[in-house]
Amino acid sequence: MDARVSSQAIRLDILETLDFNNCPVRDVMGQIGGKWAPLLLISLSERPYRFSDLRRSVPDISQRMLTQTLRDLERDGFVARTVYPTKPPSVEYALTPLGRSLLVPLSGVINWAESNHEAVRAARIRYDAA
Amino acid sequence: MDARVSSQAIRLDILETLDFNNCPVRDVMGQIGGKWAPLLLISLSERPYRFSDLRRSVPDISQRMLTQTLRDLERDGFVARTVYPTKPPSVEYALTPLGRSLLVPLSGVINWAESNHEAVRAARIRYDAA
DNA sequence: GCCCAAGGTTACAAAAAGGGAACTGCCATG
DNA sequence: CATGGCAGTTCCCTTTTTGTAACCTTGGGC
């Protein structure tokens, strides 16, 4: 387990300025903490995708949730939606600069999740046994 | 806006191995994406806290949600709960090494949220106007 | 003429998350 | 003896989120 880290490595500038009524943490995490948003952001970090490509890349998402999550990400400025007037109009979704900048810290959490998934599952089993 | 970043800075090891039925991203984000968990983790990153101290430090949380969120964080191995048999028993909550290691990448997202909160709010206003 | 793909929307149902208030047991203080 | 702090638990209700399924339009291929 590489879970040991010197606490000096952590800087939380937020602690001094946190406003609970207008909380940036909630505002951002509320979106990226949804069920599908992180997965879509991961896919889009690779390259732009069309609507149907995203459906295929995230197999168990419904059309409804895909539309809704993309609209939310677009609203927050993380994703840009571009309609190309081809024969059947095609719609491309791509990360904006803001979305790409979010992915820098977010990918840290994602990689942590990958690395420490087993430790979390083990902790749950220990807790549930007691 | 410092939202521009070279995409080379992003490494998503997860892309090749992602299993949608046993998804580490969901497993971890599901917890830390809750309404109260990030705020509690931030408080606990400072120092261990007792139950009532946490209530005071996160003023609008109810007793019910505080207990429940702490139990979830304990179950996942992020927080340790220690009961001291003092006159009125006092209960201390502290980050575990696993919890502290999570805070390293998580604080990156938190600081991003602080820095880019205004950009997100501005994007929302633009979107809602159209 | 029929069916399919793209890119959705709408209505409805189910499930999960969160909130409010009351109640508990223990001990201490005034 | 009443009040208040600590650390919760329980019940019930509302809100939010997610899922299921059906429907829509335009255009192309067979």
C-alpha cells in the first residue's frame, strides 16, 4: 500500500476562505460527482466524440442520461457542442479549455481511484464484517 | 483565466482498463461526491475532530447527515473512529493513511474548484441566457 | 414503401439522497 | 431537580437523480 504520504504535500487554500452558502466545492463536485459525468469526461479527454460514439463508448448509459449529462457539462463550460450540417446532421462534443484544465486535477483523483480501489473494497469488507 | 493547459499533462491510465461493471471511478467518486463528504475531509485534513467539533465546523449539516457521512467514510477506510472512555465519552474522527493519500489528488480538484468557480458560474449564466 | 441511423424529447416510475424533529442514555453543573 | 452537552438513533417526509419506454424528424438504402 502506497497510501502513506507526508501531510506537507497537501495544500488546501480553500480552508481560509470557504463560504458554505456559495460553495465552489459543491458547485464543481456536484457536476463531476454524478454517475456519468466522470466517464464522459474521460472519454472526451481522448478526442472529440459524436453523440452515438459516446453511447458506444459508455455502453450502459441511456440516451436520456447521455443527453442530460452532456447538457450539464456544456452548461458549466466543460464541453462544447458543435452541430455540423451534414446529410444526417452530426453533433460533436469536445472538451473546452476549461474542461481540459479540470481534467488535470481530476485525472489525479481518477488515477488514485484506480490504484486504491482494492484498498477501499478491502476496508468495506472489514467494516461490514464487524 | 488560466484554464489553458497542454493536453500532454494529462495521463489517464484508466482508459485501457476501465471495467464498467466494477468501476473504481464510481466507487470512489460515489463517496467523495456526496454533499458533505468533501467538506468533512477538508476539515479532517487539518486535524482530528470530535463529533460536536465537526458539527460546529460545518454549520449547516444535520446530526443525521454527519453521522451517516462519517460512517460511510469510515467504512471506506478514509476515516478512523476512536472512542475515548472519558466521563462523557468522547469520539474522535481522524484521517487514516488511506484518507490522507486520497486528499493529495482531491485537494487538487478542490483548489481547481476554488480557482475556477467564477468561470463555471459565468458559463452557466451564458448558457441560461441562450 | 419500409426500415434504419442520427440525435434527440417527453412522460412516467423507481430509487437514492437528503432534511426535520423527536427521542435516547449518560453524566455534570447550578 | 431541571438544564445542558455529548454522541448518537429512529421515523417520516420531500427532493433529486436515475432508469424505462415510447415517440419524433430528416434522410438514405433496398
